[in-house]
Amino acid sequence: MYTVIRAVTSESVTILGFRDGAYTGYKLASLYSTRVRKLVAIGAGEQVPGLRKVILDTNEAFRLDSLYWKKQLALMPQPERLLEYWTKLAYFYNNMVASKALFASIRCPVLVLSGERDQNAPLATIIAAYQMIPNSQLSIIPNAPHPVFLINFPAVWASIVLF
């Protein structure tokens, strides 16, 4: 991502990231403080091994929304590898670290934003990240799950505009 930023502009940038994109934003803001002006991090809180266990279950996903997943499989170049991908993704999330060392090193303003009922980034982890980032603001959207911007875009946008 940093290579793209350098190729596009010599100015500092505002980054908006959701889940993986938010963790990428945290890392970029930490490593390249002069290039990241502001960061909006949605649905990504503190993450340390053992804090919680991420279990990705393809059978459960298909049971919950089979039409969606049939469409997704049709778009995939290697749909037979979905289970392999999810297994590796779960391993990644269960072993990655986003904690005080990372958050305390971020110097730009950060809006830490989440749905109150985010099942992927529990509220306690969001608040912990907010408290560890020196120049942060917090926005919690009531009753919203992980895809908070799909559920209540007006509230998310209002928070971003105020930031």
C-alpha cells in the first residue's frame, strides 16, 4: 500500500480502512508517520493471540446465506480453495498482534469506529485500541454489527465528517 501511496502522491494521505484495511492503516500510520495525515479505522481493535479465537466455518457461512456464497464462488478463480483460504485466514487472525506497541507508536489522529455489536471486533477490543492510541477519537454506532457502514451509513458518515 505504501508503494501505491508513493506512486500517486508526495502529500500525506487520509486512510480509511475496514477490518484488514484498518489493521493495514494502523501499521502504515506507525511506520510512515509523515505520510499518513489521518486514519479512520473501522472494525479493528486490539488483537493478541489467546484474546479470542477466530473460527471461520464455510458450512455455517453457506447455511446462513447460500445465495451470496454461490455468487462469490462463481467469481473466484479457484473456488475449490475457499476452505484452504479460510483456514489460513483463521490461523492469521489467531496469531496476529495489534497491541500497545503498535497503537502507541501512531502519531496521526485516528478515528476508531465500530458497531456496538461487532461480532468480529468485540467492543472491549475497540475501546482498548482507542485508549492505546495517543491521538484518537472513538465512535460506536449503537446496535450495529461488524459491517457497520452497511447497516447505518448515515451514522458512520456523520462520525467521519466530524473527525
